[in-house]
Amino acid sequence: MGPIDPEGSDTKAIVTGSPSSGSSSSNMAASAPVMTRSDERPVVTTITITGVDGTHQTNDEAAASLVPLQMPDVAHSPPSGYSSVYVTNRMHNIQLGADPGGPGICAFILTLFSFLLILATFPLSLCFSVKVVQEYERAVIFRLGRLLKGGARGPGIFFIVPCIDTYRKVDLRTVSFDVPPQEVLSRDSVTVSVDAVVYYRVKNPIMATNNVEDYSHSTRLLAATTLRNVLGTKNLAEILSERETISHTMQSSLDEATDPWGVKVERVEIKDVRLPVQLQRAMAAEAEAAREARAKVIAAEGEQKASRALRDAAEVIAESPAALQLRYLQTLNTISAEKNSTIIFPLPIDILKHFIKPGKVDKYDL
């Protein structure tokens, strides 16, 4: 920028733009400073910008002619036909500085050579190119180490290039496995051995292949760890009585953890809870004592109710002497119905008084 004349009312400066990136005068537009004089009215400084192409523009004209630079949004514009996993891997390669343009000339040459080899050995090459997957399977294809666009193949027939393509079959059926017995210390410091069974299936073959080395082994290890973690927060009584709640908690935790692997945990069931032998004996003795106490209470309540019923019956019979005779006849009828050979005749106490000595009678009367 040239020298500014402080005496003029309108000061002009010449700015020569640098030819960086081949831009015109518009890339040198900047906000012009406003200079004021201390002793007179404010003076607006006009800066004339001269571009590399020889054009002249004031600061206002250059600012008005600017066009916002539009940066391509790579993360939000995935290429059509590619899966989210492919886009994620490509973005990771871009961040690491890898070539985002795809395979190079060597890959192109190898691909062309493979296709020519297939045509030269046709139809023998069909034995190596044509593959079949079942209804419950999917095939994930890699070409020169890169995930082939279009997602997983199957079910049915699909084609591969033998020299440059590799594929991996993924079973989509529900798989069940037993969690080995886990020694768990409950919250009330009781050691128990618990085992479970887990049902899972693969919902995304591409994620199950690319995001984890062995989804089956990883799911088994995670299930054993989750079982110990969940049961460690429960008391012994809760472990024995709330199996359904524990199973639901484990299923939710496992499903959330295995979602990035493309695995869906469908069900978790607690199979068996084994206690130490000494604890089993103590619990059995406690349960037996509790049952005996309840039995004694029930028997006492029964005796109390029976005695009250007998008292009420005695009061009714005492009001009517004929009721006792009727009760006696009813008892004889019941005995005879059972075909017994022995019949007991009760004798009133009043009849026996005549055969007892008077002194003993008085003694009993007293």
C-alpha cells in the first residue's frame, strides 16, 4: 500500500494483489479502515485495489463482488450404492491422508488381467467364478481388499473374479450358546454359581465382517462378563426370585453393546443358580423350622376352634336331654354302616353312683 496524504479530504491508496492461486482482484478485497483526523471532521479513506489482471476496484466494490467459497460436504454426501460402513472407512482413510480416489493403476491392471483370464479359460472359469449362498446366508465380497459396493450378496447365485475377489459367508439364522457357569459374589456377600443361555442373530453382515474380528467369540465373552456384572448388583433373594427381570436387563445391555457389530441379541435366560452345600443346608434348616412353626400355629388355631364348637354343642345338648339320645342313635348308625363287630354302649355316670360306696361318693361330690 502506498503512502497516504494526510492533507487531502479523500485519500487514495494503491494496493497491488499477489497472484496467489491465480485469483483476480476480488480475492484481495478487505475491510477498509476508517481514519479520522483529530482536528477536523472525520475523513473516509478510500482504498483502490489493483488486481493482477490490471483492473481497479474500490474496497466497497470488491467486497460486493465476493462469492462465498462452497466447501464440499463429504461426510453428508456418500456415493450412491455404497454402504455406511464403506463410507466410514473411506472417510477414515481420507483423515489419515490416504488416497480417496479409489484403486490405482495397478489395481486396474490386475482387474483387467483377471477378466481376460476368465474369458480365455471360459467355460472352465465358471467353476471358480459362480458361487451360491443359501436363503439364510449372505456373502460379503472384497475386491483387492476393498469392500465391493452393492452390499452383501445373496441369497442365490453371485459371481466373483477368482484372482482379485475374496468373500466371506455370514449365517443369518438365530444362534444359541450356553454361558459357562460364573462364580458371582452377590451384593450381600454370598458366592453363587450361575449359568445362562443367549440367543442372537446377525442383522448386518457387513458390520459383522468389518467391525469385529470374530463376532461369535466376542458375543460369548461379552455375555459372560455382562452376567457377572448384572448379578453382582443383586442380593441372593433377588437372584432367586427375579430371574425374568435379570434376563431382561442382560438382554438390553448385550443388545446395546453388540449393535455396532451388526449383532442382535434376541433373548437371554438364566438357567440355573447353584448355591454352596453349607448354604443349602442352612437354608433347608431355616425353611424346615419355619414350616414347623407355622404347622404348630395352625394346629393350635384348629384346637381353639374345635373347643369352641364343642362348647357350643354341649350347651345346645344340655338344653334338651333328648338331643343326647338322638346323638347316641346317630353314632350307632355311623358305626353299623362301617360293618364293625364291636359296638360300645356308653353308660351315664348317674347309674354308676348306685354301685359306689357312700363315702367315696361324698368324697367325689366334695
